[in-house]
Amino acid sequence: MPAPRVRFAPSPTGFFHVGSGRTALYNWLFARRNGGVFILRIEDTDTERNREEWVDGIVDAMAWLGMEPDEGPYRQSQRAARYAEVTDTLWEGGHLYACDCTRDAVLARTAGNATPGYDGFCRDRGLRREGHALRFRTPDEGETEVHDVIRGTVTFRNETMEDFVVARSNGEPLFVLANIVDDLDMGITHVIRGEELLPSAPKAILIWHALVAAGSVGEPVGEAGRGEAARLPVWAHLPTLVNEQRKKLSKRRDPVAVESYRDEGYLPEALRNYLALLGWSPPGGEEKVPLQVLVDNFALEDVNHSPAFFDVKKLAHLNGEYIRDLSADEFAERVLPWVDPGAERAAGRWVPESAGAPPWPPERFDPAVFRRLAPLVQERVATLGEAPGLVDFVFLEDPYVDEASWEKAIGCDPGAVGLLDAAIHAYGHADWTAEALRAATVAVGEQAGRKLAKAQAPIRVAVTGCTVGPPLFESLEVLGREEVLRRLRGALERARVR
Ligand code: GLU
């Protein structure tokens, strides 16, 4: 079998959807597994809905996920001449007719019809071509079969297929035409894409047959071999992604933008791993799968056809595991865009624009101090974006006090004042290491008849403002004696006033 050629063919009409990420990835995995070519094709014929920034978003997201194309990006907007040529061929072959029906007129006429869609009103009116939308005359009899690796053979009765539009009245080609012409010219062997596009496959097949019969095989694009070009691709329609309610992921309801996962501090290797398992899994059923294992095992035949649940919680969990796998240095480096965005931006590096700046004044951030805390943070976060919230108490002049934490650990604890007082005394002369501070706190607790956890709680809230956070004694060590005592005294004062 010649090297397969696959394409990812997004339309640049919005953020890069996780579903598109999964489609791109399956194409990429298939190409890598089979020594094939992975092509990026930007389907930008819809000038009203396309924006250049979305094209950049696609290219960036793919680079970030490590799926750079072998060929392309090709742009449909640059192939208008070829689509015009194909439209001529189809017109001359009698496959098209002109139509001047408005959408409303069609709806009014066809309401209540057994077969939905266009009713063929203009089929034999003989309207001239110029200035009119062009429809493809679908056969009235017979069937069109879509051979799909994932779904088997899907049969469409031709009489149920409406005469679909292939070109607008201004001559612009529609998706179904440009899409299949490109697949033909680019020598695409496998069309791997979302299942919502399955209904357009039989239309594409009809156009394909008409073109091949007319001998209209265009200039090969890229490394496409001419001999291959007249062969229909193998289809593979991937299962829909659904949310917790088993509804199709929606741009409005669900977090679907790859860009926002990146901004929140998901690692590309974690997201890629997660996306790979939405509809397929390698033998063994593991959740965390190295890239090479994905590549070595990927097979379209094994892709599931039932909807795949895009579970953000599972993704976050997996991301945390990937974060734990980083070396301490790597973690400290990769989290910088979230904890020190000013310096990163100044160095010309990427920062998560939508994540907002960390809560401390930038000049109070100390990279050396952060580096000491970083391993503690690494153990606790699910995303890199959670890091500032775990260390803000260190870089803010005074910690932000979570009032619920305060009430629980100090306000409602009659022993808290005595305990804070005892801690101030003990910390005044303790060796300033996490271990010694821990021992000192155990001793303070014993005096008060408390276990360590109970003794720690008021101290933690006094120093960090919150009942949860990185390990206390290491944090105290990093903050330094003076600052810890200052905060303990401040809290004691506040607790006494009440
Ligand atoms: N451009 C189409 C879309 O974004 C996909 C076309 C295809 O993969 O065949 O939905």
C-alpha cells in the first residue's frame, strides 16, 4: 500500500475546539503509525465567518500539541480557480442546474414533505447559470454507499438526498465541493473526521464520481501521486464528544477551547494523551499512555463508534499526574508563565493572557524563594494555573485571609489565642528548619493537649490565611523567622480583639 495521505481540514470560524484537537490527533497518529503524510488544510471559503486570527489559533494549537503538519497549511481561499474549473466541468456534464429559490420559499413549499430538504423546483426550469446558486442533481434511484472503517458500510438512498448547493450565486464554492475536490487533488487516502460530517460523505462521493468520469483530476497538490487521485478515500467518522449529561459538547455550555486549557495550565502532553483516549484505547486500558505507545498501537479499526464523554475532571486528574512526573527543575520552569508573567513576557515568551496576573505586586515576586517552594506546589496542583493561589501568601505583604478558614481555625477555637502565643515563643528561638519547626509545634501542641494537626491549624491560618496549602513547616522555613513572627503577632492581635 502506498504511504497514506491524511488531512486535518478545519474551518477557521472560532476557537480551536477540543473535538478538532481529537480529530487532528487521530489523523496525526494514523500518519505516524503508517508512515504516512499528515496535511493541514484550512477550509476558509466562507469569507463571512472566517477570521485570520482563528487560522493562527489553529496553527499555534497544533504546534503546542506537538502535531505539526508534514504538508501545508494549504488554503482553500487560494484555490478558487480550481473550484471554478470543477464547477464548469460539472455544469458542462449536466450535473448542475441553476436555482433562484429563496430559503423561505423552499421552506414554505416543503413544509410537511416526507423527505426533508430541497424539492427540485428549479430542476427543469433551465435558468441561466450566471447570478444563480448551482445545485447538484442527485440521482433519483439507487444508493450511495459510504465505506467507513469505524461504522462499516453506511448506505444512503439517493432519493432521500436533496439536490444540494455546490456554489453560491456569487460563484463561491460550498464546503462539500471544495472539500472533496481538495481530497481528490491532494491524493487523500483516508478521511478521518467528526461524525457530524457523515451526511456530507455521500454527496462528496457523487461529486467525485462525476469528476472522475469527466476526467477532471486537477494538478496534484503536494506529493499527491496522480495514480492515487482517482480512488475514493477510505472514510472514518469519529464518535461525537459529549458532556456529563451525554449531550454533544457545545461552544456555549462547555469548556471546549484548547486555548483555554492551555491558559489554565494543562500540559500539552496530558491533553494529547487524554484526547487520544476519547474513542479509542491501546491494549491494557491504561489512562496514562506514553506517546510512543499511542503511535505504535493506533488503528482506525479499533475506534469506537459510540459517543465519548469528555470528562474535564478526569483530564484534570491526568494533568496532575503529568505535572508530578516532571523533574523539579522542569516544573519550576514550566510554571513561570503563571507565577512570573511579567518577566516571561519581557523575555518574549508565551504567557496565558486570559489567566490574569498573579495577585501579588510583581516586584514582590522572588524567583529564588519560589524555586524553594516549587516542589511543594508540584505535589499539589492539577494545573499550572493553580500555582499562584498556593504561593500567594508568600509574595503578598499580608496574606489574603479566607474568613471561613479564620472562623474555623481561630475564631471558633477558644484555645487558638493561647496556642498562637505559645508558637510565637517557641518559634522565637527554634532552629529555622522545617524539621525543627515541626518539633517545636509538636511540643506546643502537647502542652495544649492537642495533636499536631489541631495545633497546626491556627498557625497555618495565621501565616497563610487559609486552612489548606502547601506543607506548613517548609512554608514557614521559606518565609523566614521575622515574617512568620510578624504574621503570628498580627493574627494574635486580631484574635484578641474579638
Ligand atoms: N472544514 C470542516 C469543518 O471544520 C471539516 C471538513 C472535513 O474534515 O472533511 O467542519
